[in-house]
Amino acid sequence: MRVGFVVVAPALLALLFSISTTGTLPRASLEPLFDGENAAAIARSLSVEYPSRVPGSEGARQAARWYQETVGALGLTADEDVWSEKLADLGTVELRNVVTVVPGRSDETIVVVAHRDNAGTGQPVGDNASGTAALVELARGFAPQEFGPDPLPQRTLVLVSTDAGSYGGAGAERFAATSPLARSAIAVVVLDGLGGTGRPRLAIAGDEPVSPARALVRTAAARIEEQAGESPSLPFVPTQLLDLGIPFAAGEQGRFLGHGIAAVTLTTSEPSDPAIPAGDPDTAIAVRRLGQLGRATEALLGSLDASLGGAFQTPDSLFFADRAASGWTVRLTLVLAVVPFALGLVDLIVRGRRRSLPFRPALRALRTRLAVALLGGVLLWLGALGGVLPTGAALPLPPFADVLHNPPIGGLLLLAGAFALGWLIARRRLAPQRPTTAEERLAGMTTALAATAVVAVALALANPYALVFVLPSLYAWLWLPIERRFWQRVLLFATGLAGPVLALVILADELGVSIVSAALYLVGLSTVGYVSLTSVLATLVWLAAAAQVAAITFGRYAPYADGAEPPPSGALRGLARRR
């Protein structure tokens, strides 16, 4: 196994050498004219006239009309796209995007997006009045002029006021998936919560394991630093790995990145919710910050409009302040990191076969635990059908979802009871009847490690970034057969859980909730279909292997049916025979 680490060394060197600075696009010749005072007045008008803009409500419909009339008063045309969508916690509702096109000399487009909906009165999360107001103020700069020639950008500018941005970005998904204007976009700039008082921030996560182009991120950061006097914050590297490994994006830029369109969100950080674009903290708009980020957006649009070449790409990258690492080197390092473990596992299996270890009862024990894990997955699916868990469009759940703040305790207890009953039935064949031998425990550990290896290979093929959640268990549990002291076994077992636990901690910090609530949120992401079925199945296999390792660690492991060959019929087979 030690020889296998020689394979990883070149990948690590390639990763280190790939970390480099990124150039920025030049500034436009004209200074930005964005008026923060005027934008703040527009934001206050929207918040006062239509304080509740929950998607599908009368307030949301009136707010869409208000936006159309406001933009129309500038002499620009605003077209409405109406459709129906099933959203978690809301059901099937009617949604509206309002699109304004400023023709340019080229058919290539630059898209600016801001959602105008919120979660209702008294709920500040998603109250993006400042982003909507910034969209209107940007439109003013391209409105027809009474005297002199109309401003004509090099590329076509598209301003999109989206719906349901607070509920997973359904409007952004609709525009990215259906509009030819999106397919012609060289880049998308999303405005969310510009009226906050916190530090400027860039959101870069996507619905696929991709990132916006380095030049787009670096140029956005440079324009913000010029106007605000401080550089915007980026997600921490562990958070970026989590977002690439699941992948997970709360902001609307994620919907565009999921369709291969380079996008970045300009927002602010708030102490109550430091990592997710959450809109304005309250009805009081930070006029100075709104003006700074509005001018930075205008300057960024000028840089994009004057740029040469076609659309920005969406490679995967890891960003470190003003530097970035190439994603392919990170993926290569993670994939090659599995090689030493694979060599060690092969050696363990070969030695086990030479010693005639009882692999068949161990495999049956693992199969039973996998059946229990699959039962858990089926129960979650039934819970979604029964309304216990959220269903809807395959979009991220909002951070104020009922599953987080008003979970159906009765339904969850019923599901937990059904799962416990299934486990008690399966446990009859797994309960130890006598002290197990070292050979039996080694066989059980080897089969569990083989299952984790299958998961690792599947992840390496599907999304290598997800290996960050599995690698600790590969190496920590590989040492378990050697350790004899109980505390050492427990320490190694806990170390193997570090990947998933760290992911839950980071997600809980992003959402501002407990780890238990973060786990429920992940379950909700699965039941709405945002997390793929492949990821769910890989998780269930890993949990089955972890359960077998836990049984060995705590001295509760036994081979299936006490190692009897052939084993007696199980509960299901016995029931079928009686019928």
C-alpha cells in the first residue's frame, strides 16, 4: 500500500503547480452612473406597496405588474413569461418571469438576473427588493434618450426579473432551460441582497460540479473592490468542495451553471446567514452598500461588453482569494488517492482467501444490512408520497423550508418506527450467539471495505469531488483489523465518519441550523430530486458498510445466521414458503 502513494505524489505536484493568479478584464472607458439613492427609493417603494410577494400569490402577481410598469415608464419593453411549477411547501403555483431586452450590435447576450419574490411579510429571507431595484436602475442607463443617440451596447443586454428565487430559483431555472437568450449568453450576473450591511460576497456554486470562469470571478471581484474599497469574500475551500461534491447551490447562479452557462452572484454577507444569498436583512436598505455594488455591477457589465472572444466557459476550479487551482488536478488527486487503498484491499482479500476466511456469511451479513438501508430509502420515498417529506421541482429547498423549522414530528416518528421494525426483523440473523473468531471478524471487515471500494469507484466515475466524503473511511477503516485495543478501534471508526460529519457541519453552518436539521435538509433535497438517485444509492451502500464496521468495532458483529451453511430461510423467504 505504501508503494501506491507514489502514484499520488505527481498528482499533488500538478495540483500545487496549477494554483495561479487569474487576469481580469479591462475596465470600460465610461465611469458607472448607478444612483444608489434612487435605487434605494425604488426598493422601498416595492417593499411598501407589495410587502408579501410569495410565489403564486396575488402580491407576487401585482409585483410583476409593478416591475413591468416601472421598466415600461423608462421606454423599455418588458415581456412576461407565465408558467406553473410545483414548489416545496407551496404546491403547484403560477410563476412569472419578466424579461427586458436591450438590443446590441451582437446577438451574443449578457444576462442580469434578480428575483423579486420573497417568503412573505415578517420573513426577511429572500426579500430581494434591492436586487430588483438595482435591475431597474441599470435599465435606466440603457433607456431611450430624449436628446442624443440611444446608448447601444456591443452585446445584447438582457434584464430578467425572476420569480421563486426564494424557493430554489425556479424562475432562473425556467429561463436557463427554455430561453434562447440564455443559450446566447456569454455570462450571467445575478444580483441578490445588495442592500445588506455586510461585506460584499461572491457566490459561485453550481447545480453541477462546475464553477464560473476564473476571469469572470476575478473581474467581478476587481470591480467590487474598486467601488467598495474592499475585496469580496468567497466561500471557504471546504465549502467549495462540499458544493462540488454534492453538488449544491443555493443561489440562482447555480441554475445557470447547471446548464453550462457561466454565472456569478453578487451579494452581501450577513451575520445571521453568512454563506447563502438570503436577500435584504430588513426593510432598511443600506444605501451606501447598494450604490457601491450597483456601480460595481455596471462596471462589470462594461468589462464584459468590451471583452473579446465568445462565451465564458464553466470549468471546475477551487478559488483561493486572488488565486485558483485547476479542477482537473483536484479530481486527479482524489481519484489517485484511492489507488493505495485499492492495493491494500486486494492484498487483504488475497491473504484472506489463502487463509480460507468465511467470506460467504460475511457477505450475507452485509447484504442484510444493505437491505435494511434500502428499506430506509423506500420509507423516505413513501414519506414523500405521504406528504411527510417535501416534494416538488428538483431545486434546492429554501433555508426556511418546513422540513427545517416545522418538521412533521408524527410522520417522522412513524417512519422511524417502521424502520426500527425492519431492523429488528433483520437483526435476528445478525445477533451474535457466541463469541466470534478473529477470522470471522476479519472476513466481515474485508467485505465492508470492499463495499466502500465499490462506492469509491462509482464516485470516481460519476463525480470525483464526492470522494472527499469517502476517503477518510477508506484509510481509517483499513487499519481497524490491526488495532486490538477498544479505544483505538473507536477512534479509527470515528475518523472514518469524518467526511460525512464534516459535510453536515458545513451545511448546517450555511443554513444556520443544527446538524440534525441539516441531515433533514439533505433528505429533503433527495425527495425533491435535487440530489441524484445515484448519489442516494451510493450513500445507502456506504451506510450499510459503515454499519458492519460499527458492529465489528463495538464487538457486536456476527456472521449471518451464526455462519451456518447453507443458511436457514430468512423472514421473507419463510413467509413466501408458508404461502
